[in-house]
Amino acid sequence: MEDISSLKVIFRVNNQNDKSYEPNKISIGPFHNGNQKLKQLEDHKWRYLAALLNRKPNLEESLDSCVKALRESEHRARNCYGAPINLSSNDFIQTMLLDSCFLIELFLKFSIKGLRRRNDVIFTTRGFLFDVRRDMVLLENQIPLFVIQQIFHLVPIPPQCTMSFNELASRFFKNMIPGDFEFLKDKFNQEGYHLLDLLRRCIIPTYSKMTPKDDHNDDQHSNPDSHLDYARKLKRAGVRFKKGKYNSLLLDVKFEHGAILIPHLKIHECIEELFKNLIALESHLDDDTQQTTSYAFLMRCLIHSEKDVTFLRKRGILSYYENKEKEIVGMFQKLGNEVTAKDFYYLRLIEQVNKYKTTSMNAKWEKVKRGYAKTPLSFSVCALAIILLVLTFVGVFFSVLSFFLHRS
């Protein structure tokens, strides 16, 4: 029954030409276990395990209870991996124990500075913590969240810590999650498959997918980006762009009253790796929607050049370091090309935008202005005609008003 009902949630990514899926500093879980390139922190993991378990006088008792619990859940944990694991039972349990204790102790030291040691390379070497955090969101570098939760409730937690494991994790990944942290930290309290999945649940939309009225066109599903213009072209057509509300999740993109509402996205150093691994996760999940993949498609539609990036920054939708426009264009073009969404999430939004472009008075006026902008003289004549028409209307109105006033 467990074999049949188990859900594969951790996978290898079949893209050997892209290093965005491979860890650089640390191995978490069985896929990269024993990699010589990642040996530097293996001894560090054992130090963290010892520091965690030694907070209780009887270390052996804590160790025995952890090993016993892991043995009971070994089969379930193995079934979470979508590729064969060539580790013996003892080696697999050791990996789960060592990596779980390392993550717990790392999160404790991050939140409680008094637990850190002066010679801790992770916290004293410039850029090291950033690299470790980056490795911890890779799809191949995960262990099941239920395993970590299990160990967290068995090991001695320092008395100054009153937070759950999920709360500790939310603090650690605070600067990596797009959006307002005070609003998003509650999202970390929900269940998840692993740490990467917790990040995913912090950005996926709060509303269900809206089905397009014209849902018979299969081409829309296979090639959604061909049906939406880039941002500046939409703006010229009368479509406005606004930053989403502060409490909107990143993928809560909506179209309301002639405006596309897109929540703010801060472009940080490892945002591309995060998106790539979220997209890779979604490609394996048995789900009818691929929200992050659809978001990448949508942003590729809107961003065709550096001018589109600048335009979205001025609207408060994007923020980034100066002179990064070219890199951002390349990132979204690459993300949109790499994966095809099984079920594009924003088809209804595209339908609404395209309908607005053809029916709204604002859009029609923008089209008239563009047409006359190519011939300034014609535009001037048209503008003069409109002014004369308005003045004539005003004159007639006052004449009629004067007539009735005179009669009264």
C-alpha cells in the first residue's frame, strides 16, 4: 500500500549542460552524497550534529531514538525519490540523520547568534552562507520534510528557541522569497514535500485557475506566449500596468479594469536558479497546473527588450541592481524557452487582455493616436477638428440655455 500511494517529490534534473541544478558547497540527501567536490563541509555536518545532540546530557539516548524513528520511516523516505538510491540501509539512515541535524542546527545558529562559534566557516567566511543557502533550494539537494520534522521533535532544542522548524526555515530563507515577509511567513507553517516545495507554496496563486471562454484552441496550451504582446506594446494599446497589492503572492497576476496587476519581484543573485528548480519540480508533480512555469512564460511574453524591463521597474513591478536589464531579459527568455507548460495558468488573463485591446474606448483612442502620430499634419487636423466640435457643442449648449432662461 505504501509503495502504491507514495508520491515521488525529489528528482534528478536531466540537463547536464546546465549547472543551475548542481550544488557547489554542500550535499543534502542521497543524490550527491559522497561527491568529492563537496567534501569540505562533510566534517562540518558532524560538528553540527554533535553540537545539537550534546545539548542533552544523554547523547546516546537521543541518537538511539533518532535512528529508531528513521528506520521505521526508511521505506517511506526512499519512496520520495524519483531515481534509484544506491545506498545501504545503514548509509541511507546515516545520511538522513546527518543532513537533518545539520539543517536544524544551521537554522538555529542563524536565528540565535549566541549559538555560533567564532571559527564557524559558514558564518565567518564572506559569501559562504549565501552559497549554502543557494544549494539548499536545488531540487536534487532535498530530503523529505517529514524526516526533518521527525528529527526536530526528538533532538534537544535550546531553551531560548520557541519557534517551530518551519518558522526557523522561514527566517533562513527570508531574503530569497519574493514578496512581503511578514505576510509570507505564515505560508511556511503549512505542510510541504521539502524545503524547495515550501518556497513554492509561498508564491503560488491564492485563486484557482480560471478557464478561458474559448478553451478549444490547443495551440494556446502549447504556445501561450504567441498570444500576448510585450509590455510596452500593450501600454501603447491602452493596457495599464500596476504593482500588485503588498499582500499578493508573486504569481497572483490579475487583469482588472484595464490594468494588469503584477506583484513586485526583486531580482536577487540566485533568482534564476530558484525559478529553474521550481519549474523542474512542477514538471514532475502530478498536478493539472504549472504555476511557476506559466509565470515564466508570461514574463517572457511581457519582456522582449531592456526597455520593457525599465518600463516594469518604473511601474514598481521589478526591482534590481543598476545595469542588469540585459541579464534580466536573457533570464526570462531562457526560462520561457526551457520548459513547455502542460496547462498554461494565465490563459484567461490573456483572453481578457486581448478582448480589452479590441473593445475599450481607451485602446481605440490609443490606436487612433498611433495612426496619426506617423503623419503630424493629419494628427493636427484631427485634433483641431475635435476641438472645433467641442466648441460647437458648447456654443449650442449655451444658446439653448440662454433661450430657456430668456423665456422664463
